[in-house]
Amino acid sequence: MSHDELALDDVKRVARLARLRLTDEQARRYRVELGAVLKHVEELDQMDLDGVEPMHSPIDAPVSMQELADDQPRPSLTGNDLERIAPEMDGPYLRVPKVISGGGASA
Amino acid sequence: MSTLPQVEQSLAAIAELDGDIHAITQVFDQSSADPGALPGELSGVPVLVKDNIATTRGTTSCNSGMLENYESPFDATVVERLREAGAVVIGKANMDEFAMGSSTEHGLRTTNHPTHHHCVPGGSSGGSAAAVGAGMVPLALGSDTGGSIRQPAAFCGCVGLKPTYGRVSRFGLVAFASSLDQIGPLASSVEIASQCLNAIAGPDSKDMTSVRRDPENFARYLSEDTSSLRVGLVTSCLTDDNDERINLAVRNAAKRFERMGATIVEIELPSLHYAISSYYIIAAAEASSNLARFDGVRYGTRPSLEGGESLEDLYERARTEGFGEEVRRRIMLGTYVLSAGYYDAYYTKALRARRKIRNEFDGAFCAHELHTMLLPTTPTPAFERGSIQDPLNMYLQDIYTVPANLAGLPAISVPWIDKETERGGLPVGVQLMSPMFAEARMLQAASVLEKD
């Protein structure tokens, strides 16, 4: 693990990846708080993990033990359901700002 | 009002008590939909459901600005199953935003401790725990990703059960960390918790992580002789860093087991020390991925855009304005540990540590032929509101609960009541943790702890 301190630029880069906007004050605070967490988790370096396989899920059982849905079409959400959930729709479509050639609030 | 006596009693208790506690976000109108008592193991029992579990009635807000007005088009599988067992879902319980927190101080609304209002109820299922602890309902559902059922149960003086990973369907649970999340009961007794597990357990075609097992009655050992029980006392968890009441409660619980004829084996689990580090990397990583769906397009609240703002602006503004402080912090942490150049150093390493912890548990259960392990639920009783501001310090509160989630094991917190630990009046919980799918024996052991 990197023992260097978390840089302010790293915080801003991660915020961009996470699609979050930070004020300068927030970025400085996250740098300290996340830096402290990252420093703490360096303790994992003390464990002997040679040859230990990563464990993604507590269930290692074969898929046949588990409940898989039949590969058949079945009813899903209706247009009415979507209208209740989505912030902005246009007929059967979700409405978003213009995507092509950047700019323009609504398509 | 309702025609069902227990429901009526709960509604009266809520009206009387919740003004000072704020455990409940919505009470559903019972007059319009009261079907009378349906038959079943939970017939007529009023239940509250944590607000990250989908209900077609009311909203499912996760205590977040992002989902403040979200009305689910479907009921979670657990809600359907409670209803089939005769229970009456009377409303929704408050929580830390998106289940991220240990105090129910994060998000749109906060909840107070049921008897010590200046303290926190724990979290993230703080509303569920406070409502049961205050006697407003005998049963509530919570979700447990790193202790979010057991820790608030310990703080509020009720029973909190995290079932084995895969035991209960998560369909309709708003996902936080999918390899860790599990739904379970907070209850006024081990018996009611067992009955609730009877109702909600079992495979579900809508959740591919739910495991197919033969149905069983989880209450079947509750009145059986306990002299054959073998209990591992995890002495490495009884450190001087804990509040002395906690260590005393666990040691007294071990003595109670011995008096009941059970065998106590002292064990050490050195890898547990690393569980918090492994957990916070994995949980944050999975959260950053799960919460990517909240983009202001398909769900939730959308900011009103200025002319010239792009789709990218929409994503960023919806997420920045919709998520609260702690949720943003964890998304940041998770995004960082998954980002190029850091993935192996943090995420993969945390997953290896996870396997090592699981192996250590398996080894101890096997070597000593243990039915269960006894350890603290929390390092301290409930703390005062606002007293833990540092995020890392808050994360460290989960030290004894996260191992069960990492390993997938069932675990339960039971209130410990005796004269020595009663000082100050704050409840204390002790925790049992058992092998995968061994809930029935664990519940039997838990029932020993609630006897005087």
C-alpha cells in the first residue's frame, strides 16, 4: 500500500470518478478523514496473506445449490410504475439533458 | 384504529412515546386496510420495517434526500412473507442514511435512545431498535451489513438477529454492500425473533444469493436441555479498551452458561483485530458500485438545471445534492480503493484478509466442536449524541460485529441484565456467533442468556 499521504489532487480525481462535486473546504476535509482511514487499513500489511485466495462472497457453494430464475420473460415494471419513480419522463422515455455536442439544458 | 388488540396497543404506545424518540418515519393508516387477524405464527403481531426495505405503502426513503419521495412499486419479499405469517406491517422505522452509520445521526432525520434521550440508539437500524426497546412494537425488521441490527439492539436493550448470509431474501432491500447485507429481526424476545426468522427465511427466485435449504423451525430447541452446548468464549475480545461493563457482562454470561451445564472453551481469534480494516474497504467498495445507480435520471430527486448544463452536470448535481455527508464519504473511499493502481493494494488485500478471518472462524468451530461463540456486541454501551465526530472512530465502534458479516455467519445480540452491569441504567448486549446455517442452536443458546 502507498504510505504517502493522500494528495488533494487525488481527492478531486476520485470525486470526479464518483460523480460528486466537492467544495475546496470539503476536499480538504475528505483528504484528512479519508487519509486517516487509509492509514488505519495499512495494518492489513501485517497479516500473512500469502497464498490466501480473495473471498468475494460468503457463499462458495456451487450455483446448483442456489435459486436461479427460469430464463423466461415475465411481467416487469409498467410505464405507470416508472412514471411514479422517475423524476422526468416524456411519453415512455426518460428525459435527460442533451448528450450530443455538449450544452443545451433539455433535449 | 385497528380491530387487532396488539396493533391497537402499538399505535397507542407510538402516539405516547415516539414524540421524544422519533424512531418511526411513517405509521400506515390501519383503518382502511385492516383485514382482521390472519392465521399464522405472527398472527396479529404489529411490525415496523426499516426504511430501506421496500413497501408499496408509504415511501421507502433510506432517510436520504435522494429517495425522500420514493414510492416503491413492489413489496420486499420479507414484507410479503411477514404478511403471509399474519403479521401487520404498521409503518417504517428510521435509520442512518442508506444504512451507513452506527448512531442514526446521519441523514434527513435523527432518532434518540428509547430511555436515555441524550444518547444515540445505535445504528443503522436505530429506529427499529428504539421502537422495540421502548416497547412500541414487539418486532421490527432491520438490515445488518456490519452490525446494523446487533449494535442498535445492544444499545436499546432488545434482541437483534443477523441470519446467515443467504438465509433471507434481500429482494426489495436497497443494496448497500451486497456480499455483506442481510435482513433480520429486532425483537423483544429470542422467541419472537425465532418466529420472525421462521416467517422470512427461505429461497426466493428474485434473489439469486438466497440459498435453497430444507425448511426448518428455528424455535425447535428453545425449551431443550442446554447441558450439551459447547460455547467458545472469545477472550481476545475482552480487552481493556472496552467499557468495563461490557467485559463484565460477557464474563457473567459465560458463568450463566456454565451454571446451565454448558461447556465454556476459552479461545482467541487473532485475525479479528483486522476485521474493521477489511470490512471498511469491502463495504465502501461495494457501496460505491451499488449507489452508482442514483444518478438523478431514473430515481429520486433531480436538481433543476440551468441552461447549458449537461448530462454530466445532472449526474454530479443530483448525487452531490441528494447524498448526505457520510454517504458521500463512503462513496469516495470505495471509489478510491477500486481505482486503477489501488485495487490490488486495498480491495484485493481486504478480500484476502476476509478469507483468512473466515478460515479462522471455521477452524475454531471445528477444533473445539463449538455450537457458538460468545463475545461482546459493542465496546461500550450507547454513547451521547454528537459525541463521536471522527469518522474513523465511529467505524471502530463496529469492531465486534463486522466479523460475522465478512464471514457470512449468523450472529445475535441479546440484552444482558444483572445487578453488576445495571449501573447507569444503559442496556448492555452480549453477542453469539455460530457456524453457517446453525441459527437454531444459536437461538437456543441465546435463550439461556435471557433467563434470570
